[in-house]
Amino acid sequence: MNYFDFIREVPDFPRKGISFKDITPLLQNPKALQGAKKALLELLKDKQIDKVVGMESRGFFFGPMLAEQLNAGFVPVRKKGKLPYSTISENYDLEYGQDVLEIHADGIQKGDRVLVHDDVLATGGTASAVCRLIERLGGEVVQCNFLLELQFLSGRDKLIGYEVASLMQY
């Protein structure tokens, strides 16, 4: 299946000059959704995973589905102040400034083998911060796994030392 057929390009969103890659057509098509889930799992090559960490908010689409298929737990990472329990936080760089991500302090146990999942790998700042959170809690990042990768933004450069896999590359 050609998953590129299910990605809608939205010009000038969220601001002029950006061509947003909208995954909602893929999410709306049951065969494409199921196929993409299976293809993301195949990127893991039978690796043992204890937890899947998904980033707010679009990492919440496939993250729980992958966790269920892997017989693993799902752990959400959210922006500061959105999680209801004890958290640890990590700053990360944005194009214009910084932001903060949080994970529940008990979300990852020492020795957990973790899959990091998000819909898009762009600049790599978010994924890099999530990897640091996982390691601070004693987890091992097995793979950073993305539905699509914007190669021209060089996000892999911030993930050196981690296995990175993406289903589609732009």
C-alpha cells in the first residue's frame, strides 16, 4: 500500500511557507490505518518492547495500538501541567524558544525496553527530550519510530546513538 496517498499536504499551515503533512486521511481509512500499524510494527524487527512512549498529541494515535500489539504498556508524554500525577520534566528547543515535556515518574521502570513513537520526525527536539526522560527513569530506548520523517529538517541529527525508523520519508 502506498501510504503517501493518504497524507494530505496543507499549504501555509500553521503559518505561511509551511506545507503541513496531515495524517487524518490515513486515520480515516480503516485499511490504511491497519496497514500502517502493521508496517510500523515491522520496523521493529521482532525487538522486545516493555513500554511504548507516545508524545502529545499525535503520538497518541498509533502509540496505544502499537503497545497493544506488542503486549506492552503505553506511557504518554505531555506538555507541562497536563499529567495528573508526580512527573519529571525535560526542556527542549523550539524554533523560537523552549518548551517542557513531562512523563509520570512511575511510567518507566529501571530496565524497561522502550519504543518511542510519534507521527512525525521533524527537527528531533521532541524525540530527543523524550529519550532523555526515559533514560533518566532507567529505561533503554530500543527505537524511535515515526509514521513519517521530514528529512530536510535533519531530525536524525538530534537522535544520534538511537535507532531511528520511519515508514515514510519526505
